[in-house]
Amino acid sequence: MTMIYDKNSRKKATNLTINSDLLKIAKDLKINISNCLEKSLEQQVIKKKREKWEEENKQSLELYNNRIKDHGLFSDELRSF
């Protein structure tokens, strides 16, 4: 998979609003909140980028699938299975 962002980019301090009880429990359990957020945010970015790509390419994918349905694959005659 291609990199979706520069993982070596410097960190930036950010203010967040988090449920205080959840934050306390996470801290008590020694959960690295910054790392946890980064991993979760990365997964959300990947998901949203995939959805955006699929939407932007929906028409082309449908045209291609219809062409294959109507005419088959170029290798259909070459396959032995």
C-alpha cells in the first residue's frame, strides 16, 4: 500500500475534548493516548480515502464491469481452467 501520509513528519500539539472518565481509565491503564489516536485516525483516513476513491471511480468501474459482462475477459480463450 502506498503511504497516505508522512509518518516521519513532526508531531503537533493539539487540544482535544475527551470524556473525563474514559481518559482517567486510559491513563490508569498506561495507554499511550497519542499513539492510540494516531492509529485510529490513520484507519479512519484510509477508510474515507477509499470511499472517496470508489465514489470518484464508480462510473468507470461500472463501465468496465459491464464491458466484461458483455464481452468477457481478453484471456478467456487462453485459460485452461
